[in-house]
Amino acid sequence: MELFFKSSSRECQPCTACCDGWVQIAVNGYRAYPGHPCPQSTGAGCDDYEHRPFDPCVKFICGWRADGSPLPEWMKPNNSKVIVLFNESVWNGMPVDVGIPVGKRIPPRALNWLQQFAESHGRALLHSEQIVENGVYTNRQAVCAFGPPEFQQEMAERASRGESFV
Ligand code: SF4
Ligand code: SF4
């Protein structure tokens, strides 16, 4: 299945999931990460939308906003609590998608949808859970692999060596 990365007619607001640091970004030198949102985020939009920087704000398009996105309306990140990035890498010719929670973990309904989508379209999925220490989000995630057993095994081996997944 081919997926495109141009922006669609779908609008971000009131979602601010990427602005709020669930995808770790740097905006004008400010690092946003879980629990540490961009200072321009109101939680329902950007308070200086007209002047937002091109990189990452205009440039970043999550899987829900991508043109031709297979994600249904309810999978908008502020509602589903997952940010999906399609085609983040390729494993043995198989496209690998990534699901990042908006919050500690991806809710079961959204995770089931992603797993069924991966299974029925011959794709692999990496999905993460945010690591919380002493009640505070760290900027680290525990990653799980979904897909063929060999893919899961390879990702587990990479994790044990402290290597990146994508
Ligand atoms: S996560 Fe997607 S829909 Fe939400 S603000 Fe970012 S690009 Fe827009
Ligand atoms: S500047 Fe605006 S669009 Fe960019 S990350 Fe911050 S709140 Fe989001």
C-alpha cells in the first residue's frame, strides 16, 4: 500500500499533540518533550500560528494529516492518543510504521486498529510507551515491535544492544 506525505485538507486544531512534545522536537531552539510542551502551545492550537517556523511546525505532517491517510477520523491524535508516522523505515522490504503515545501509552482501541492495519497490509509496527519516573515523564520510551516473529526478534536484539529501532 502506497502512502503519501503531502498535507491533506485535514486541519490540526484543536490537536497539539506534536507541539506538546509527544514527538520530540526543537522549536526555535526550545526542546519540547513529554511533559515539556512548546511554549506557544495553548493546548488547543498555536498562539502564533501565522509565524510558526517552517521546520518543524509547517514541515511536520503526522500520519493522520497526510494526504491519502488510511487513518479514520477518530484516529486524530488528540482523540486517539496516538501519533502515527508511516514508512519510518523498511525491514526486509516491509514498510515499518511507528505509533507514539499521546500520554503514557497508546489506548487499546487505537493500538488494535494499528495492529490490524499492519497485519492486513503486510506492514510492521513499532509502538512505544513513555517512561515515567517518580511521577514525571522522562524523554525516554520503551518500544515494542509488532509484525513477523523475525522482526520482533531483531528489534528485541537491537534493544538489548541499546541500538535505535529506526
Ligand atoms: S499530531 Fe498531527 S494533527 Fe496533531 S498537531 Fe501534530 S500534525 Fe497536527
Ligand atoms: S510554534 Fe506553534 S505550531 Fe510550532 S510547535 Fe509551537 S505551538 Fe506548535
